[in-house]
Amino acid sequence: MAINIELRATSSKKHHDLPITVQGDDVDPQGKHIAINDYFISMDGKPWYGVCGEFHYSRVDADRWDEELAKMAMNGINIVSTYVFWNHHEEREGHWNFTGNRNLREFVRLCARNHMYVIVRLGPFAHGEARNGGLPDWLYGKPYDVRSLDPGFLAAVLDLYNHEAEQLRGLYYADGGPIIAAQLDNEYMHSAAPWELTTGVSNEWIPGGHDGEAYLQALRTMATQAGIRVPFFTSTGWGGSPVPSDVLPLWGGYAYRPWLFYAHGGEHPKTDEYLYRNYHADDCKRTEEFDPAYPPSSLPYACCEMGGGMFSSYRYRFQLPMKSVDAMANIKLGSGCNMLGYYMFHGGTNPQGDGIYLNESQTPKRSYDFQAAIGQYGQVRESCKRLKTIHSLVQDFSEQITPLEVYLPSGQDCIDPADSDSLRWSLRTDGLRGFVFLNNFQDHAEMNPQKNQSIALTLADGQRLTIDGIGLENQENCILPFNMDLDGITLVCATVQPVARLLPRSGNRPTFVFMKPDGMSRYYMRFQEGAVMSEEVDADAQRQLITVTCGDKTIDVVVVNRNQSNAMYVVDHDSLVFVDDDSNLFMSSPGSAVLESSSAHPVIESWPPFSAVLNSEPVALPHQDVRVDEAGTMKYILHLPSLAMDALGHHGVTDMLLRIRYSGDIAWLWAGSTLLDDNFANGSTWEVGLRDYRRELRDNDNTLVLGLTPLKKGSFVNVDSAMAARTEQVELTVGRLISVELTPIYAYELQIR
């Protein structure tokens, strides 16, 4: 089927900087200036594309921070956003804790070390499935409403901000530090959380707020008063939240929504999150998730909470489709988003409080894995590997893609989510060049493969070009270029996706990397007239090197398939490293990399070939069984082999994943009286990183207790007693331990030359 589109020129449109950035705080010591116009963020007057990933420092062992941040950076994150959970720092009134996993200052310093900017989500309310949305319990007994303009509450918030400011002193952008923004409250006048003190009895809720912009302005004034000096402030824009004119609203989208089942179970509806829209158009279709009080054309569309994963709640268990995450990134980018932002990008484990658990009651007591792109214990998942392809594109070609406007074909924003046949696509273009965005993913549904589609474009200068042979497998998405400048050679159109530009080494030509999406009907690259390719794109080849010459210009093109793209890492901006499925790569310092793998003999390749010197070589551990003894009704003693535990932290063994398969309702893992982790059963294997619990293991002779809560059928409480006796009676229980095994995680230090 051929689709004919006529484009208009848009390159003459001028963007004007907005009065959102704070004068003086928007320039670093080297004179680099951050500005925000009506369409994008710029650095030194050039379009800049931010990719923001949520990472909660207080939910991750501080010993992991540096390497986990390095993993995020390696996978294309250049901004870290993080909640400051008030009750993680002042659980008891007047007793502050910024040590260990709560050391905000050290975390921000490590973000800078890994060359990432920071958005600090200041609170006071955070949500984040934390107890009371992050508010301390002691606020419940105060003679004022929280999230209000009451002077008593504002005084408490000012104290919070003063303590945050002390942690952040000297780390702001104007100081040469990484902090570029601060968020005020969260989902104000839209979302709240249970007061956990009352859960199960009166079930009271924290106020959502009712003071509008005045409340957010009061928070901004207090933050400035406390000394929090950021180039700009942000707020969440969805759900009717107020947006002051001097604050940048940030958006998002979730297709998997456990909160729908807070009080009951049910079937999840298909959502419209995988349909393209023009979020910068004043006539953009309004929804509950996007209904701004301002004209959309007046501010950039930027995100902080696209579903980078999702937690399983007690009443809604599911396995997140890993391909849903980069599909949403494609949708947002193709809908005009000029900052991608994921919640969560890295999962975590909630700290334990003073006799209480600090997660919200609908979630596990400790686990906050979130099925995120990088898991609770640093597991790099398929979603992460797919995302880095898009992240590299928007960063390496930021000046080519960021200024382009959205062209939304008629009817695209009105497709029924249940429609499994229609081609879902959009354009970003200036009328002469641009990118075609294609998506064949739909949440809670399967899509039929797309085959042999064709898009014919009439450009603003009258040129006609046809992109034919378009196809996509179910759940696949891609971004195709037209009239793309590759260092002086024009790529007229292609059915492969641009991924990266490698900086030329001394005497070498520039190299561009492209990816073949799964299910494309035909693979090709068509260059400008006079260009000569050394070979055509081979549909069957995993990886190809093609040389393109036009006049006095010559470039190299590396073409990989989707699997190779997932396995590929760009090292030092000039080399490609390919690892196997069980491995991932991150930089420990310039020129040095760490190859992390569950295999004792990982496979690694590079292009162009480089010298990789192993500074240390792990010693492969022999397989060792975990001895399991039954200890009661669905309780088991796990005896971990001493050889494996002694190796943890030595000989290149950086972690030991305890992998537990079970059926039932909830699993609990204890070391003595300490709950290490817990899990709501959703059919997947539960993984626990033992590195974080070395002290507890040592104190308990490498012995853990695993408890399973079974699924119960016909359960009721018998109260027919004259003596206040109550007993649970159950017709049938379903649950069993299937297997327990240990998987060592090895680390290879590579010196790149």
C-alpha cells in the first residue's frame, strides 16, 4: 500500500528563549550556557538532547552506585533524576541521616564522575511507591494539612530544603557541578498516597493539595532561600497539575497501570500510549495524561516519567514486555518529545526503617526492582540493550533531529488501540529532510506484521521520494532517515535505522552505524546521485562494512542487525564492541572498560580491531548446589556453599545471583531476623544479588530462610467463638518451591588501546 504525503518547509521558524532559566545559574564556569526555548533545550546555542533515567540512590547499596551509574551512561543516559525521600532522611523528627545509602552528596558527586547531569526531585511529596509518598509518619500528628500553604507545614519543608541544600552545596551547574534542575513536589493536585499508619483500618489518604500555582511558587521561593541554585525548576504536568510560567513541565506515560487495581483485580485495558501525536501542536488531542493549561506550542514537550518498567502490585501481577520500553521512546520522540525521561531506569531495594518498612503497602516490603531496564541488582535487561540504539541516535545526531517539527498523518492519533493492522507512523521534518517513525507495538495485544508498505513524500522543494519495502515484525519499531547528511554525503532514504557516528581515528574516515529492524521487507540505503557503494546492504549478514564515496568525500558505514545492535557498545566514541547475550560493558575510566558477564568465558569482538588487555582474569567457579532443607509449612533453609560465598568479592566474582523459581503468592528471604528481599509471584524467576548482603550472610553462617506465602482458595476467618478466638481456615493452598540455584557474575577489566 502506498501513502502519499506533501510536506511544507518549516526551517524558517525561529525559536525564542523562554524566561525559565535562572540568570546567573544557567552558565557554568567555562561559560557554557543552558537555555530553554519553545521547542528544546540548548547548550551554547546548539540543540541538545537530554536522556533522563530515574535512579533512587537511597534504594541502591552505595557500594554499587559508581558502577551502576557507569552502566546507565554506557547505555545513553546523560541525566540522572532522583527522588529525595523525606522519610528516608528524617524518619524521626529532628534526627537526620545522610550517611551510607542515604548520602545524597556522594551520589551526586558520582553522577558528575560518570559525566551525567542531575535533576534532584526535592519533594516534599515524592510518591514513588514509598511509605506515605515519602512523607515522614510524624507529620500525620501535626496540627496542619501537608502539601498546603499552612505556615507550620512550610516551615517543616524549609527545614527539609535547608538540609538538602547543605548536601548539594557546590554541586550546582554554576559551580561546575552536574545539577541542572530541581523538581518541586510531585503530581501536585493530581496524586497522593495512603497514610500507612491508617492502612487496614480507616485507610486515610494524604491530601493531593488545593493551593494551585501558589503552592509551587512557595516551594520555589523556599528552595532558592535555602540556597538551591539550579538553572531551572521543573514540575510534573499531567493530571491537571498546575504549571507556573517560570517552571518547565515534564510529562510521561505508562501503559501498564497497577494502580487501576488498587482495591480489586480485573483485566487491564489496552491503552493509547502507543499512538503517535503532535504534543507541540495547539490542536493536539487532549487526554487525561496530556491536557496542559498552556498552549502546547509555547513550551517544549519533555518527559521525566515514561514507563522504563513497572512494579507488580499485590492485585496486579504481570511480566513487563521488554520491547514496550523502546517502543514508547520511539512514540514520544516521533510525537515531538525533546527530552526522553524514564521511570524507573534502574530498580532498587527499599531501605528498612526504624521498626517499619518504607515501601507503600500495595508493593513488596523491600523490593523495588520495577522490572526496570537495569534491575534491582544491576541486571542489564533486553529493554536497556534496545534503548541504547535510540539514545545514541538522538545524541550523536542531536542537531539534525531536535529542531525538526512533527508531521502527524491524518487519523494517526485516532487509531483504535485494538487495531492490529493499521500502519502507525509519523514524521519529524523541516520539509526537506527528516525521519520516519514507525511502531508495531501495542500493550496488552499482539500486532500483525507489517509488510511491503510504501510512503511517498513530496518535499517542500518539489522533490519526490519514495520509501518502499517497509515492514515490521510484531512488537518492533524503527526510525528511518531521509535526506540525511552523513558528513557531506546525502543519504536520500533507507530502510535501516541510524544509530551512531564514530569519531574518525587519525587517518581514518568517519564511520556511521546503522541497524536493520526486524521484519523489514527489504533492506537498502539509497545515496545521492554520483555516490558509489562498495556493496549493497545484505539482508542475511549480521554485520557489514560498506564504503561510500561521492566526489572527494568518503565514509564508512557499519550495518548490523537488531541482535547485533543489542550486543553492541560504543567505546571512546570511536570503536564498537560486541558482547554475547550474557554480558554487558561499561567504562570504569577513560580507556578502561569492565566486561560483566554470567559466563566464565564470554565472547567479545570489536570493530575496528583494538587491543584489549585483561588486567585481571576471573577464575571460573565450579557449579555448586544450594542445599535446601524443609523447615515448616512452606519454609525452607537455604545452605549456601561456602566456596561460592568466599569467592564473592574476590577473583573477579563481583556478585552472586540467587535465582529462585516458585509458585504461590509471595516469597520472603530472611537472614536471621532481617528481611533481605521479597517478591510478588508473577511467573518469572526471582533474582537476588547476594553482594548487598555479605554482612548478613557472614553473621548467619551463609544460611538463609525462604518463606512462601501460598495462594489460598476458600479462605475465611472463623470468628464463631465466645472467647475472642479467630482462626483462618483455608480450603486449598497452592504454592511450592521449584528450584534454587546460584549464578556467579564475573567482571573482566579491559584496557582499551
